[in-house]
Amino acid sequence: MIRLAVVIEALGRGGAERLMVDTARRLDPARFALHVYTLYSVRRDYEADLRSIGVPETCLGLSGLSQALTGARRLSAMFKRERPHVVHTHLFGANLVGRWAGRLARCPVVSTYHDADYEPVVRAGNPRLTPFKQRLLQMIDAATVAATHPRLVAVSEYVARSVRNRIRTDDVRVIPNAVDTTVFRPDVERREAVRAQLGVSPSTRVVACVGRMTPQKGQSTLIHAMGQVAKTIEDWRLLLVGDGPDNSELRRLATRLGLENRVSFLGVRSDVPDLLRAVDVLAVPSLHEGFGLVLIEALATGVPVVASNAGPMPEIVDDGVTGKLVPAGDAPRLAEAITELLSDPRLWLAMSQRARSEAEHRFDIGTMLAALERLYSEVARRRDG
């Protein structure tokens, strides 16, 4: 039995947190005993999920990264009692605290990078992240890697290249993110039901964009693009799922372009699998992503994707096969790609079928889980050896 300690900042509804819960649900209980440790008591969305599957969670209750050393000492004391075979950390704060705790308790550590955190493009839409602060965080991260020697994992080749360059290490293993393709799958009955709930007719062409409303996610480019799509496609709707600081500005933009009756702001939703079944195209006009979990959620649901040719997205979307890639920030090219998919049923069907097939083959959670279990077993054997 391998005792696994997972350290993460909080239990909010982020991609890293959801993947952690999905993994916890599916780890073989005959081989792995899991304990989750969180740094902060805020953002507890997944607390009930962990409780429902019987995974214990201990919250350190830190107020912020200023207490990182205190947190590392407290966590190391817990590790000395529990003696985990492997410690797996996620996200900057948890990486920092978990690596030092593991080092102090002499437990091997695996750290996953979910984003290319130290690339300049990450600062888009995050005014608090100045170049100086970004560089400082990079130096702290690199120093902890050099001092504690964790095994490093990246969720995409793009993130791995960034880590190798910015953290100055070649030993980075890529384990792509994944989804449960039995949850994210086409369903004609649910498609019709969700469209009815949204007040969308069966013939309306629907485009969706799912993500936090910040400049990084590119929703303003998409709204501009839809104004051009409207010149060719008469019956369409745009669903914007999510919230964020740009919400009001995006609403004003839709009104200014005369699209307020075509653009629906749905807010944060917990029924994304159903929403994706109701749409025809997923648009991901981001300037930057670390992976973009919604990309593979859409592919698994048989929804072709139109995405920016940036970051890891070319690794996920096969241009011309499962979707279309366009230059980031280019509204005319984005409009052209969306219009082509919405106006050509045969092309849409071919891409939809290939999207589902690709997701099952490359991005099913079983594939990710097998890779993680191999890594845990390998690290545990080295520890015992």
C-alpha cells in the first residue's frame, strides 16, 4: 500500500483542484491510501466531494504565503507521523510549502506545474503580477527545486518547455490533463433539454466560451468576431460561461455592437457537461493557457473547437481535423473559422466525430491515472530502496 499525501492550496473550483478530486475518486484503494492537505481555509467547494469518497483532508489554515515556513514546519511534523511514501504538490504556494515539508520529513516529492507561470504573457489581465514580482516568484521556485530535488511534472509540452527554460532543469515529465469521457460525451436528449431550458431553438447555431472574464481569456475578441459572424449566419447565440472583472465591460461591448439579444451571460455554472452538449462550437480565444481543460471537455462531447494558436492549444486541437486554430487576438480570422464550421454541416459532423475519437484515445482520465500511478510506484520504490 502506497501512502500518498497530496498538497494543494485550497479546494476551490479550479482546474488543478478538480483534477485532484477526479484522481482521488479513481485511485485504486487497494494500492493507494490518500490524504489531502490544504494550505488555506477559503474556497472549500470540493470539501464535500472529498468527504463523500472517504478521503481525509487536513487544512493548515494559513493566512498567506508569509506563513510558508510555519506551514512547512507544521506539515513536516504531520509527515513524520504519517510517513507518506510520496508527497504530490500542486500550484505555487503548495509547491513551496510541500517541498520543504517533504525535505524536512525525508519524504520524496512530486510537483506538478499547471501553467507556464513565468512567461511574460501570463501577466496579461493580472496587473498585480509585475515583471519584478514574476521574476521573484520564479527565483524562489527555482531555488526550492534546487534545494529539495522534487520530481517535476507538467500538464503540457508547452508548460514543460517553460519549466525547463525558467527553472533550469531538464527532468520534467509530461502527463497531460484528462477528463472522464463517460461524463463528457454527446447526448442528443440532454442537448434538446438544455437548449429548451436556455430558450434556444433546435435550429439555432450556438457558440460557447467558458472561462474567467479577464483580458487573458479573450472574450472581447470573440464578441467582436461574432459581430462579423452575424453578417453570414442569421440564427445564432453566444453563451459566455463564467464571471470575472471584465463582466460589465463585456456586457457594454455586446450592447455597443447591437448584440445584446444574441449574447447570453450565464455566470459560473456547475452543469458544463450539459451546456457543452447544447452547443455547436466551443471558442477559446485566449491569449494564454497552461492547458485549457475545457478544450478536451468539448472534444469529448463531440464539439469542434476554434482556439487561439497559442500556448498548448496546438497540442490539443488538431487544426482542420478536430477544430480550427487562429492567431490570438485576430477577430476577423476567428469569425472566419466560426462561420465556416457553422455554415458547413458536413465539415462540422466530420470534426465532431474526430473530436470525440481523439478525446477517448488521448485525453481520457484512465490514461492520466495510469501515468500517475506508474510515477507514484516508481517514486515509492526509490524511497524504499
